[in-house]
Amino acid sequence: MPEADYDMKDPLMIVGTLYSNMDAFKLALASHAVKHKFHYDIEASDTGRYRVYCSGKKVGCRWRMHASTLKDEVTD
């Protein structure tokens, strides 16, 4: 499992950020949304991926975000 290194009280949502699992990512996204006052909707979700988009009415709110789990590189 990769090391997750982010501020849980004020998580940055930038390309390449690693989270320890999908639940940690969802919590970070929700915390970030509350702190920065934006809304998002879930476009697709399953156990290995999560795709959301900005659903707010702000001008310029046209982003999408995709998160997926990393493959385990351990070989037997």
C-alpha cells in the first residue's frame, strides 16, 4: 500500500495525490468540498474507481475528477 501524505483537515485535491484507500479519498473529497464550498455529483462509482464532476452553479465550474485504486505489484 502506498504512503498517503496529505493534510486530513485541509486536503489538497491535485493530480498525483495518493490516498491510502478509496474511503480515504472520498472523505478527503467531501472535506475539501465543505471547506471550499462547492458541490459535486458522482458520475461513476465501484470498488476500484470513483468519478465525480462539479455540479455547482458557479461560473467556470467545469471540472471532473477520477480516482482509481493502484494495482498491487507484489508477485508470488
